[in-house]
Amino acid sequence: MELLSSLGDGFLIALTWQNLLLALLGCFLGTIMGALPGLGPSNGVAILIPLAFTLGLGATPALILLTSVYYGAMYGGRISSILLNIPGDEPAMMTCLDGYPMAKKGMAGEALSLSGIASFVGAFFATWGLILLAPQLVKIALLFGPAEYFALFALAFMTLGGVSSTNQAKSAFAAALGLGLAMVGVDTQTGVPRFTFGEVHLYDGLDFLVAIVGLFALSEVFIFLEERHGNANADSRQLQIGRLTPPMSMIKQCTPTMLRTSLLGFLAGVLPGAGASLGSFISYSMEKRLVDKEGTFGKGDPRGVAAPEAGNNAAAGGALVPMLALGVPGSGTTAVLLAVLLSLNITPGPLLFSQNPDVVWGLIAALFIANFMLLALNIPMVGLFTRLLMVPPRILMPIVAMVSFVGIYGISGSSFDLLVMIGFGVMGWVLRKLDVPLVPIILGTLLGNSMEANLRRAITIDNGNWFTLFDSPLAIGLWAVAIIGFILPMVFGRVVKGKMRQRRDEEGAISD
């Protein structure tokens, strides 16, 4: 009953005209960001962070806007997957397998609407999972001391590459680079400037919002400038959308699939570093083995659209659980949202639910509202979102750059921060060319100071004994999970990603 009472309070906070309009705006913009190939949720949220701060929003309204963008981008990723056979981001890759064949059969509208329904089911159940699981994790987190928190941060760094990383050395390099960037500024314990090179602007350290917008948004602009993409594939003009709503028989056929894969996806999202890519892959693979008796998967089977969509949206909701309860992001996009929370002087973790209940429960209520809005938006507005795929990058990228520069200058009022953002943009462009993941850099910049403070505190409490980091059973358990999480992607990550791409290529060739 206490949970329901808290959720009711959250709806009282979320159900204001301002918050409803922000949720609607976030859903609309997020769907656009997700639909455009290559952007995805992380970039979508990063690009719109300056907008949230430029509007002068408080903590709860800013989070409502950006989490609506997050959910909207997860929805939107399926549009280019189904119409163009180009995944908007990696989790949408599995949707191509049956979504594009359905579109070629003249069932594009049904595929898009079915994927919207599956996304709704996955996100709806994941939000309930967040309500039920996060408070339980908080009770465990209250047992944490400095040594346990240090182990938890280490776990976050060692697992955030997840199955999407096939080169853990590059992930480790990115994490080390992030930790190095976090050390820039005045040492809080000794008062000595570190890595400032005499530049007074760096005494307060690097602003992680500047780093995020530079690494994600500006680097995307540089990538597009380099590659000079043309217009979107013309196939979308030739595809017939057809009827916009799937028949009831199709929904009934897919309902068991959506329920099963929502549970699977949520569990994948809660695991640090697994995220939506794994949720999408295992959901599709399990359903194929379970129900594909006639070999129809990969040839336009509606269940092959419903499974990965429910799975990846449930994983997106599941990734919010460790972020809110432990202060450790479960995915790249939640790492960006963590930066927003910290910039608003809100510290995620076990005390968040007691110190800022209005923020937490207002956010959770807004997730429900955004989910219903997305369902209402996505079916009637399919035609509009498909036309947006025709927007050429030469128009889109200047808008992204303009929002980045105006937004960051509006937040800080410092031209030095604009130069730092450009520096991060160039760095992000180079690292993406070298296939170095950007998320561990952001995580290092965000958590580096807390990690250092907890390390110092733990060793000081135990009179300089480094073995205090492994003293308690909880710390030992966290270190064990961290080591396993670092090693497993080296063993299985390449296999999983290889299977994802091989299955997409093979079944795409069959459908052609």
C-alpha cells in the first residue's frame, strides 16, 4: 500500500499542464531522434540536455522531458528498421529481421503499429518492475560502506561495456581516460590543483554536461561531415504503409510473445552493462526457438517484430533500476541521465527515495504517462515520422550543432566551455573512428570523484590497510561479479554480436 500511495503522490506531481506538455514534447522529439539512423537514445538525450537547461526547468520537469526522450527514442528506433532495413541503433537491429520483410509485403503500417504496441507492453511492465524492485535494492544498498561503494563503482566500469563490446581493452582504456578527466581540478582533500596547466577555468574541474554534449552530439556532426551522407534511402518512398492498425488476430497471436519477452528484457536491463542490445537479442532468439515451428521467422512473422521490441523497451526501463537505487547506470543512456541528476544536485542511490521522493515518484509516474502518450502518438502519426526519414543530414546536422552551442552557452555563459565542448567533440570523433566506446569515458567523468573519495575514506578508516577493500562478504561478492562481468564479454561478446549480425544478414538475404 505504501508503494501505491507513493505512486499516487507521483501522479499528483506529474499531472500538471507543464509536465504533461514536456512529456508530450519529449516523446515527439525522442521518436524523431530514434527514427533517424545512427542517432539513438544516448545521442538523442545528450543533444536535448541543453534544451532542458535553457528552458530553466526544475529537477522533476527536466527529468520528465529527458526520460520521455529516452522512451521515445526506444520507440522510434524501429521506424527506420522496418521501412529502410537500417536500424536506428543497435537494439533495433533484430527488428529488421521480420519488420522489413513485412514492409515489403505491403504491411509496413501493421508492422509499425504492432511494434508500437509491443514497445508499450515492454515499457509498461518494466515500469512496474522498477516500482517493485528499486525500493528493495535500496534496502540492500543501505548496508554499503566506503569499501562496498568503491567495489560497486568498479563493477559499473567493468561491466558497462557489456555484450556490445568485443574489445574490453578499449573499454578499459576509455574508463581510464574518463577517470583521468575526473581528476582535473582542485584536489578536495589537499587543495592542490591537478592537471589544470595553470588554467583558472579548470580549477572547478570539467563540466560533465559539456563533455557529454561534445562527445555524443558534436562528434555525430563531425562523423556526418566526414562521410557526407546523402538523402535517406529512397526505398521508403516506394513502400506502401497499408493499414495502420494490426488485426485483432495478429495482436492475440503476439500477446504471449510480448509478455514473455518483456520479462526477459527487464531482467537483461537490470544487469549492469547488459542493456537493450542483449534484451533484444535474447528475446528474439528465445521466441524463435519457442514458437517458430514453421520457419516463418525472418520472412515477415509478426512475432519476430513483437519479440525484440518488447524486449528492448523492457530493458530500457530495467536499466533505470540500478541508476536510481544504486547510482550506477545500467546502460549508456542512463549514464547520460545520471549526469543530468548530478548537475541538478541530486545524488542517485539509496538515499534518493527518502531525500527526494518527489523527484523519484514524479519521474516514475511520468514514465507511465509518456508510455501512453507514445502509444497514442505512434499509430496515427506513422506517416509523419516516415517522412522525417527524408530529412537530409545537411539540414539536420546544423540544427544539432546549433542546439549544442546555444544550449551549453545558455547553461554556463562561458566561451571557454564552448572550446572545451569542441575539444570533446573532436576527441569523440577520433575515438569513434578507433571504435573506442564513449560511455565509459562519461562514466569515469561522472563517478571518478566519488570513487576516489570512497577509496580514500575506506583506507583512512582502516589505517592505510588496502585489504579493507575486500573485507566484507558484500564487497567480495561485488568484486566477483565485476571480474566475471569483465571477462564474459571477451568470451561471449564476440559470439553474441557475430550471431546478431549473421542472423540479420542471412535472414535479410532470404527475405530479399
